Amino acid sequence: MSAPSAVERALDLARSGTVRTVDDIRRTLKRERCDGVDSHLQSETFKKQLRALIAERIGGGTL
């Protein structure tokens, strides 16, 4: 089985409750040597989606 894409992994991290910010996701993905991290995380729409998932996991509602 192949490794998840940077987008899939970012969504997994946001849902996991182990990260608190998009920057946490960026650092984790870079540490894991995922390809295209910065280009994927440039999208404001995608960052908003990640923030909403993080907020759901930490019980803070939406951002």
C-alpha cells in the first residue's frame, strides 16, 4: 500500500486531534517528507477546511 498524499495526510492529522494549527500540520508533513506541502497548504479554502476539522476535534467549534 502506498503512503497517503500530502492532502490526505493533512486531513488525517486535522481529524486526529494531535495538532492544533495548520502550521503544526505543515511541520509534521515536512518532517514526514511529504511532497508538495507548501503548495498544498497555500489554498485558503483548504486551510479553512483544516482549521474547521481541528476545531471540531478540540471542541472549539469553527474558526
